[in-house]
Amino acid sequence: MTSLPLSFRVKNAVVEKHQLEGTDPSDRYFNRMIPIKRVEGGYNGSIMYEALTLDSKIHRTIQETTKDLADQLRVLGFTKMRTRLNFKGPKYLAEKETWVEYSDA
């Protein structure tokens, strides 16, 4: 029997929420949450910004999932992006986690 909480064992359950912030193509600051779900084969995430909704591919790690979304946004003209883990399961981490920066190049 696993010692993981039920929310981490159930497929399609949100296991983490990452804050993504940066600059949109109009040079406006933005801040959105990326819910990360455990799915068949790994993890996927999604982000909504105004009328835009993006979904990541399924990745083996959460870090690959957040990078996938940042890469998709970069192609659309978003810059200065970074993410940080804010929720692990239902536990709020009080914005104490380290930011992960994504290069604009």
C-alpha cells in the first residue's frame, strides 16, 4: 500500500498548482495559475489567459510540464516568464518556493 495521499494516487486529480507570471505580447504584466494533473503516463497542465487556453503535452515530470506551457506562450510573444510552486495538493506553501525562470531566447 502506498503512503501517498489519495489526491496523488487518483488519475486526473490536481496534484500541484504553479503560479506563472510574465509579460504578455502587449507588454502587460500577467499572473495565472497552472493546475498540474496526474494523468495516464505522467502529468499535464493548462493555462487560461483571456480568450487563450493552452494545454501541455503529457510529460514524465512536472518541471517538463510547466516548461512546455512557458514554451508555448513564448512562441505567442509572451516574455519574462517564471513559475513557482504555490500548492502541493491542498497545502498552500505561502509563496515560499523558489522561482523557476524561463529564458526569452
